[in-house]
Amino acid sequence: MARRTFEQPPIQMAQQIGRMRMVCPDFERTSWHNDLVRWEGNLQPTDASARYRIAVEYRLRRRPAVTVLEPDLKIHENGSAIPHRFGDGTLCLYLTNSGEWHPSMYVAEAIIPWAAHWLYHYELWHATGEWMGGGVHPAVKKAQTR
Amino acid sequence: MSSTLLEAPVSSSTRWLDNILLRICIGLQLTPTQHAMAEEHYLAVSKWLGRDESPLAKFRPNIFPQGSLRIQTTVRPWFREEFDLDLVLWLALGAADPVAVLNMVEAELRANGIYRPMVERMNRCIRLNFASQFHMDILPARPDVPLGGDFLLVPDRNLRDWKESNPKGYAAWFETRSFLRAIMEKAASVEPLPRPQGAENKTALQLVVQLLKRWRYIRFINTPDLAPISIVLTTLAGLHYAGEAEPFDALRNIVSRINRSIPASGRLQVCNPAHPEEDLSERWDKEPAAYRAFVETMRELESDLIAIERPETIATAKKRLEKLFGDIVERAVREQTIEVEKARDERKLGVTRSGLITTIAGAGAAPVKPHTFYGS
């Protein structure tokens, strides 16, 4: 995809909040202080899946941080750790500095669908033992085959 | 295959569960290639037996599929890889010695250099063993003149007699039962998961029959002698189907209705809908252990299905499905995921308000923008 340039202005917080209300009306805004906003809402990736309560924290121009509040995410029964998370437990949803995410995008339109997609693959990883959503591991620096 | 089933509205598989069940069934049945090959072979056999020089030609032979092949509920058979394909060889014959008719068909097949090494003599039919993928059971039949219509008489070598049969009548009954679902058809606003290839003409009832046959295979793998026979399961499914549009609802409701129809004393009688005097379940008189196993395992199946429906996680649902249908579930789940990812690459993946993954972005579903999961 085309790399976004810094000429594109970031979307202002009030607009981000308005778009979230429109696109994800079930997401509740739990706080908003100037350029920091936090939402909470539920995502259920398939009808056979759990319903996850997630929090999305966005500071203007920074990485939107998605945390799963409940149910607790679990390691695999074979002992392996949950893939594609940052050290603080937030979800790795896009390739940093790739332009996949840019402050000129809406959290409601990019981050929320990515989080649902992440949760889908998280459940499938438990089911099959394999992360089938593709992605990049920084240690390996190589795209996995889908 | 020259099927009698018309275009029936198909399962829209709007749920994860239904989509997986559909994939399980597709994975169990003949592939389109095998189907085409089977058709080619049976047309060739038909042509051979009906050629002018054939002693059978004067009986105006006509070959048509029967059983699961006719009603499109084939599943991979027990303990081996080949499919059983059941064909009726209709002959305009009057009273005749049943063994002589079987021998005449066998001799005619052996007269062909291609078929000679494949021929195997069976009690009620002549079998042709086609290289590894399937065998064809060719069942000679003559019209049952007193009963008329599609009623047939088929030979029994051991009994040296003719037995009543009505494969076309049975298929017509099943087709009528399948079509109940047309009335209940609902329009899906969002198509949530990619539909597998080969599912085009499947009705919910056909899927239920395939699932019950697969369940029987897994459940009775160590006690095959106790397993209910295929036609009993097929008939019960048809009798208790009430037009559910999707395979899971249909399966759960059929199983629960079967259980409610089991009498407190005596035994359940399953009659042939195309031949009401014929008790398809008469074996249970001689084998009460098989009947007890049927009653117990159907109750167990009902509670397993109720558990499957409670959403927990995909992993839990998969484990519960594997208990019923075996390792084919793993393949179905992986195949579905691969297709979801393909939809994502084609930018056709969407997410609804509640976070459900769907394959059509647009009305009611926000598209998943390109992204790469990052981090260890």
C-alpha cells in the first residue's frame, strides 16, 4: 500500500470520537482528556467465539493501544506464549512505520476491525496450534507464509 | 450424475458452526472429479450391457443410481478409502431365476476385457472394483408388476428369491422431505464466511444425513456391529426434518425429535416410506444390544449438540465437533481460515458492529484494511 506522508494532517480527536460513535456505536468512551481518549467495547469474532471486552487507548499521533480486558488471554495448552503482542500485553495489529496505520486514519475504521481479526486468529491459534493470520516477527524479520 | 434432485435452495451457512459442518460434508463426499468419473464409468457400463450384440439387449437395460449416490449423501465408507456406488440395472424381465439373472449380468461384464479383472460376485449384485477410488455395485432389478409404478424386485443369491425394492420411490420421498426447507428459506443480509466449493446444491437435510453417517462411523468405530444402518438413519432424518434452513439447527432438532419418538417400551420401528410394509429396522428385533446402543448414543449425541451450540471459543467448539466427527474437523477449520485470509488479501473481509468476521465488506460491515500482525 502507498506510504503515507507526513503532509497528511492527523485526524483531530473530536473527529475520531465522532467516527467511533457512528461506526462502532456499542463502544463506550470511558475517558477523554485533550489528546488522549479511551474507549471500551465488546468484540465477538465469530458466533462460536467468546465475547471479548477490549479497551482502545489513543493519544493523538501515537500508536493506538488495544488491550483485552476480559476474558483473560491464555497461553496455549502446549505451553507456547500468545503471539503478536507487545511487551505490555497490547495487541500488535500492524507493522510499525509501514504506513498501514497513520494518524490520518480513523481508529474506528482500522484498529477495531484489526482487533476483531486478531481475536479471530487468537482463537484459531488455540484451536490449531498455529497462527494462521500471517504477520511479521521482529526476531525473525521475515513474513510468514499465509 | 443424472440426479433427480432439482435445484434446491442451499444452506447460506451464516454461522461459523454451519460453515464448518458444510465443509465437513464436502470433505466426505465424492469430489466433482470423482463424480464425473463415476458417471463416465456407469454410462460406459450401461452402453456395454445395452449394445446390440449383448444377450441383455432384448431386456432393454437401463442403469440408474440409487441410495446415497442418488440422493447426494455419499460419505467415505468405513475403514477404507473407496466409495460404494450403488446402481440399479433395470431389465424388462418377467418371472426368472434370480441366480440365473445375476449370472447372466456377471457373464456379460466378464465378456468385456476391461471389466473382467474388476468383477466380483456379491449376494445381491455384481461389483466392479475400479482402481482404488470406488467400486460399483450393479444390482439387477425387474419390475414388480403387481405393485406397478417404480416398485422393483431384486435378486437374492443366498435366498434364491426376489426381494421387493423401490429405490426411485425412496429418493422421491427424500427429495420431497428436503424441499421443506425451501419454505423456511431466510435471506442472509451478510454472508459471514466463505462458502466452500462443491456446496452448491446441498440441502440442510442432505447435510444432516452425511453428518449422521460420519458420526456413526466415529461413534461406533470400535463396535461396528452395533451401529445403526445407514438407511435407518437416513429415513429417521427425513421423517423428522421440519424445514430448518441450516445444518446445525436441522441436526440438533432432528436428533431431539428422534429421541422424543422413541417409545418407553418396545422398540422404535422405522418403516420404508416408499414401501410402508417394510420395516427397515427389523434387525433390532434380533439384536437388542444394537437397539440399546442406538437409543443411548442418540441421547448422548443430543447432549453433545446442545453443548456445541453454547459459544465459548473456536477451540472449544472444535474439540466438541472432533468428538462427534473426528479429525476431519481440523481440516475444515483450517480450510475455512485459509479462505478467510484469502478474502482479506482480496480486500473482501469485513467486520460487523459486534466484531463478527464476514467475507463481504459493505452493508453492515466495515472492511478490514490491509495490516500485518507484528511482534513476537
